[in-house]
Amino acid sequence: MNKELVGYYAALPYPYIIKGEKVKAGMVCDVMTGVKARGKGVFTKIGIHATKEMKNEGIEFTTGYPIRKEVIPGHINAGWMIMFKLPLYMKFLSSKSLLNLRKIKFLYPVIDLFLLGYNSLINIFQKNKRYKISIISSTELAKINDFDTFVQKWVDEQGIALNKNTTFLNWRLDAPEKKYKILIARENNIIVGYAVFCNLIKNDLPSVGILDISCLKNYKKLSSTIIAQIQEYAKETKAEVLMMMANKHFSCIHSLIANGFLKSPFKFQLIIKNLSNKYSNSYLKDQKNWHLTWIDSDSL
């Protein structure tokens, strides 16, 4: 018997809350087919088998966030659906590294002067002193006793909500090679918003990746204050770019474009395989029901 490994399908259980009900989703984080097995339908077969087993385990639907177009046909053949795109949004604080990569580093003083003026102008409208902002290490989250109360309020306001409570975030942010920061925003000593971010090098650019920003519905403009604070942190750590993956609905409610972000040509896609059909495809495909960022995936 040939026992050579030709591929694997890996998924993680992610806790969502939909219409007040707890839902277990399977976030497919890695799929691989060996070189010798490619072009023989192995990718599709293991996809069908793996998702069938997940259905038997009570998984309602599976999610994936591919950025490479070549993997899409195999997923579709295994019953997945393309839901919508998730662009990578970028805000440049400096052009030095980018222009150095393009061999035109001599232009960066002029462009950085423009970026400084542009970002300073935006910052005038971003900060709001009514909020008390604190930034902690993700390892200190357990000390924030009222964080789960905030998450429950936020979940109740969403259509499809990742239940990113203390238990989930402690697990999600436990990667040993990463050092995540959590921003907490309070008004009258009550948490009304938060963010997760970390330093990274992306495409040779020193950056800060924003995994998530969440604010209660009555505090939509708080996003601008949060972004301004993360921008200050980025400058202190010599980062030149803020970046985040987000769906269109997220971009609108958090005013990413108004806050100086540009939609880059890089696009992830949300794909879903609806295993139980408990929730209609149209409901899952409606962007307004989702608040999707990197925290929903295994990236960063």
C-alpha cells in the first residue's frame, strides 16, 4: 500500500454568534496538495471529504480567505461559494522603504513632506479627547475585567459576529513569534471600542497590521481616534505603513478612506461552504451582516 502523503486540509473552529445563537464555523487555514498529485483532482476530493467530516462534527459552515486565484477552481469544485472581496487597505506614513525598493529613494523627502502634511490635516479631525485610550500587551487582556461585557454588547449589535471574547483572543493571539497590542477605548470608564494590531514586515515594508477595530454602534466616529492612536504607535516603532484587510461594509462604517487609507490592488476573497444550510446563502453573502477583518482569519 502506498502511504505517501499527497495532501492535507486544515481547519480551526471559530465561534460565531448569528441572531443570538452560538454557531461553530470551520476556518480553513491551510490546504496543500503534493506536486506529484496535482492536476488529478486530489484538491477537490480532500476538500469534499474534509468538509463532509466537519459537517458531521456540527460545523455550520466553513470560511476561507484565499488571495491566490489559482486555488479558487478547486474550492468551487468542492462546493465552496465566492461571497465577496476583502481588499487590503493601506495608509502610508512614509515612502522611504517603498521608493527604495523602486530604486528612486531620492524622491522620498518630497513625498514624505506631502504625507506629513496630509496625515497631520487628517489628524486634526481624528482625535477626540472624550475617550480615554490605553494600549496593553495582548498577554494582559485577562486583567481587563469588563472586556467580555463590551464584546457581548458589540455582538448583540451585529448580524454575524465573531465571538472575540477574552477566551478566544487569548487563544487567537497566542502565536509565540508575534507580539500583539490591544487598544482599549473608554468613555466614562466604560469600554466602547477596541483594536488589535502588531508590527510586521510586509512586502519588505515596515508596517503595523491592524487585525481588528470594533466600536459600539453609537460610537462610529471613535474609529478615527483609534486609528490616530495606532498611527502614533506606528511612528514610534518606525513603521511606515498601516494596513488591514476588511470588507466594504467595514470600510464604510469605520471611514477608512476618510482616515487616509487607500484601497490597494491586493484582494483577499471570502469563500464559504454552507454545510448545514441553516442560514441562507443570501444571508451569508450580504456584506452588511459581516464585520470582517484579519481577526476572522489566521493571518497575522
